[in-house]
Amino acid sequence: MRDYFLRRLLLVPPTLIGVTIIVFAITRLVPGGPLERAIMETQQMSMTGGGGSQMAGQGMAISEAQLDRLREYYGFDKPVLQSYADWLGKVVRGDLGSSYRYNEPVWEVIQQRFPVSLYYGLVTLVLTYAVCIPLGILKAIRHRTFVDNISSILIFIGYAIPGYALGSLLILFFAVRLEWFPMGGFVSYNFHDLGPGQQVLDLLHHSALPLICYLVGSFALVTLLLKNHLMDNLAADYIRTAVAKGVSFRQSVTRHAVRNSLIPIATTFGQNITLLVSGSFLIETIFDIDGFGLLGLTAILDRDYPVVMGVVLLASLLLLIGNILSDILVALVDPRIRFQ
């Protein structure tokens, strides 16, 4: 099994290279890039300024020499593969480039927003598994009872309502009408002037509504996935055999059935690692949370390609590491599984 995970780790760099090459090529081929935007803005400034230094017969507001300098600034003066090799060389040295929009290093731009999404991602992940695993066990044991029916109705209602739609309703009712919670933001403006205890309360006060929107979608998936697999295991022959040999029903469930039912949960755990930081740009937009997901969307809309490449690189790396962690968890949950 050790050799298997070593091979998986060795496959991470070439996979990242393949993903980033595709995205890098798309950024060079898609229309409306930063070079075209710079030319358009220059033309608009020339027209609003009552004329300008337009080139005769070409209708351009900048000269060919200025255009060449723009291509060199944005890195469009070289072939795609050569530009990618230059970008990859900088990445190896820890340099992700500079943002076109913020005029700051990409790594600093990501660092400013990474803790925000990491906080929401960790809290969502912990609460999801801490609540859904016991709830899934309870629903499987009490199948078709009042508890199972009521919880299923609530879970499906939450799953049917998109997080961003629920966020709008929560803001209108709890923030605007009742004024119990703030309308948005990660913390208050005077957060740094508060004491440690007040800072924790302020953070929780701002986090309550966004966390509800993050949790409603994942509750149904994890809960029902565990419930269905646990019910299949409870009906299996080995559980009936264990009970017939004198093992109590509680021990049969906790020591045997639940452990086998956690295999699909462990399989999907790695996919949640990416969601841990990417978050939901719609929820972040509604609650005015300047997180990692909103940063990626804004970078795509603004054609801020260095930030786009940095976000893709980090998200792809987390996804690959998450898949390896899923395999490790599966092997820990089920000793019968041995990766060769």
C-alpha cells in the first residue's frame, strides 16, 4: 500500500502541469483579454478627451510601439508554450506573478482571502459530519418512524432551497426586518478594537446566517448516504449472524455496520477538501464576504489571468491531495481494502 500512495504522490506534479497547461492556453485564446481591454479603455479615453494620438487610417488610440509594450507587460509577446514555461519557472520559485487588477503579488491576494474561506469551510465540514453521521445512524435505526419522517422532510426542504436563495430570505427576515444579525461582512469595522471575547462573539454573529446557507445543501447528501448504506448493512447476513451468536444489537451496529457504512463517506471526503476553501461565490456575494470563491469569479470576469492561474493551481492541488486522503481513510475504515 505504501508504494501505491507514493505513486499517487508522484502523479500530482504531472497532473497539475496538465491542468494548468489547458487553463493557460484557454486564457490566451479566449477573447476579451486584458490586452483588448487596455486598448478599448485607451480608445474610450481618447474619444472622451476630444481626440488624441490616433494612428492615421487605423482608428487606434495607441501606437504600435505602445501596443508592443502592452503585449510585453501582459506576457502576450511570446508563444503560448514559452509563456507557460516562464510562468511555471516562476511558480517553482514561489512566484505566482502579479495581479492585473490589484497590482499586488498573486500570492498576497490569495493569502488575504484564504483564511475567510478556510474558516467557513472548516466549520461547515466539522458541523456537517458531526451532525449528519449521528443523524444518519438514528434515521437508519428508526426507519419509517416519526423521527425519520420529520427529519427527512426538513432535510429535503433544505436541500431543495439553493443556498443563495435561502441567504436572501435570511437577510430580509433576520437582518432587515428583525435586525438580529448584520446584513453582511466577515467581521465588523471595529473588530480590531474589540477584546478577544468580543471578537469571538462578533465573528459568530456575522457567521450565523452564511453558515446556515453552507450547511443546508450538504446535510441531505451525507445523511441519506450514510442512512441508506447503514440500512443495507443492517440487513446483511453478517449482522444477523452476529446477533444470533449473542452480540447485542447496539454492538453489532457500532462495531460492524457503522464502520462498513462509513466507506462511502470516506470516499467523498476528499472532494470536500476543495470545497473547504473554494466556498460558494454566490453566498459570498450575497453576504459581502471577500473569500476565495468570490476572488476566483472576480478574476475570471476581470480577465485577471495571474489570479485565475493561482486559484486553479491551488484548487487542483487540494483536489488531488483530497483524493489521496480519501484513499487513506477508506483503507483505515475497512482493513480488507489494500491498494496495490
